Amino acid sequence: MNARQVRIEIFKKMSPAEKLKLSMRLYWSARRLKASWLRQQHPDWTEEQVQHKVTEIFRNART
């Protein structure tokens, strides 16, 4: 069994609540990473500007 198959089996065993919790953790981790990157790219921006841009980016994201 390869790594992908193992992950699939793990996800199959998770409850809907566990899957939701995991997806929310991933979402907020992605937002923190994007904010960190923006702070590096724009050291002159305020935290409010950074958070506004993060919100804009995620609001306009496409899957």
C-alpha cells in the first residue's frame, strides 16, 4: 500500500466532524502562511493591511 492509499484509508475512517476539524485546521494554517509571506513581501504594511489582503485573497480563491 502506498502513501496515498494509506491517507485514503485514514480519511475513510474519520467521522464527518473529524474531517471538518481537519479541513478548518488546514484552512487557518494556509491563512497564517499567506499572512507570513505577505509580511515578508511588504514589511511596511500594518497588520490590518496584511489581514485585509489575506481576506481578499481567500475570498477570491477558486478551487
